[in-house]
Amino acid sequence: MKFTFIIPESLPEMTVKVFLEEQLLIPRKIRHFLRTKKNILINQEEVHWQQIIKPGDQCQLTFDQEDYPNKEIVWGNPNLVQEIYQDEHLIVVNKPEGMKTHGNQPDEIALLNHVSAYVGQTCYVVHRLDKETSGLVLFAKNPFILPILNRLLEKKEIAREYWALVSGQVPKNLIFKDKIGRDRHDRRKRLVDPRNGQYAETHVSRLKGFKNKTSLVRCRLKTGRTHQIRVHLLHHHHPIIGDPLYNPHSKASRLMLHAFRLSFIHPLTLEKMSFTALSGTFEKEIKKNG
């Protein structure tokens, strides 16, 4: 793998060592390979580890097979992928409801397998959506960019906005901070657990209220607990319509939860990225309530 890019103007001057270690998060072993094999060039010239690089410089990195061994997975159906954005390092797709983000077994086919077939190389999951949830999912296209995107996720610098159709008339703005833990009686489920749960924060705002006592709401995650939006809304008496786990008696063709917006700073170009997408089945159910 060979990657060439320009050091963004917003980065300060730093040594080659600091750039590789702290900015690109390249593991120590692979940094050693880059150094000994002279597989890093700045402005097409070999560099020493303490050399200063500056914004506008061209950086070229070459990774060998022993740096990042190929990870083979079963390819899926590329025709099932709805691409929203793609570049050399990452791809954003619109996941349909009823499809897992990744399989639990090596031979299980999921969105990851379809995306890998679509791209033509093994991709890597950065974050996931529940099987029943549709919407935007980010994948890394190579193992070099994966830890950098993972760091953005851990630092909460990848913003995710969801739309949900819920029961009841929701106030204009709400903030939920209830701790979430496992349901001891059903391993599939989570519940609010003030004593043993993990801190979870969800910001909810009403987009539209309907005459049939349902509301379309926007949910922004400040944490990423399993089933966080579903549990918080249920606990505060606004369960999501069509939720097979938490609101099984509501009538809808699907879980009415959709990952509508995904925003982050591109880790190499430092460009602000923001994508939106809706689902046809989600829109169809919303119109039924309009």
C-alpha cells in the first residue's frame, strides 16, 4: 500500500517521529519498518526521524505485506451497497434496516462483506448500527487509517444524529442522562440501571408532532451505549414505534430509528465532512403519520 498526501495547513510544524506517532497513530513496530526500509518520503526525499515537517509538505508512506498482512473475509453482494461518500481511505454507506453491520461468525454475511465486495478490498468497521436500525455507517478502507478513525470515535469527534418516530407528544428539547446496564432477565436487552449502569447521555429535540400522538424526534449521542436511544426513550415514556424489543405491540413495518447525519473532521485533510441520508422505508412510515 502506498499513500501520498499533503500535510494540512492547520497542523503545526513537528518532527517526523511525532507526526507518525502522535498524529497518524502508526504502531511502534510499523514505524520501525518505515524507518529501516526508508518507506517514508517528504517532498519525495528520504528523511531522518528528527527532521521537521511543515504544512504544505508532501508525505508519501509505503507499507509492505509484513506491515499490514492481508485480512481475508468472504465477499458479499456489492449491489446491496448504497454509497454516500468514498475516498482513498474511507467510505460512508447508507445501511438498510434488517442487516447486521458485521457478522458474529467468520462465514456470516453482513454489511461489512457487501462493502468489501463493493470496494474490491477488505474494509474495517469503525462504528456499528443495530440490525434493525438503518442509516449512515463509516468504514475504513485500510488498516492504516482504522486506528485514526477509531481515535476520533473514542474522543467523540464523530458526531452522529438519529431520527426516530416515537409514541407521545415530546417536549421541544430533552436531555437524558440515565445510566444504562444489562437486563438480567433478557440478555438481548438493556435497561436504565442507576446503581450498576454506565453513564449515558442523549440529547433529544422534537422535529414534528403528529395528530395520532406520535412525534418525529432528533437524537444526538454524547455516549455510545448499546441500545442507548431505544432505552432512554422507553424509560421516559416515548418508546420508538416498531421496536421489536422495547415496544413490540406498536404497529410499523420496521424499527423507526434511522442514523440520519454523520459528521467528522477528515483525519488526513482536516476537511469538515458531513453527510445525510434517509431511508425509503423510514420516509414511507413517517408519511403514514403525517
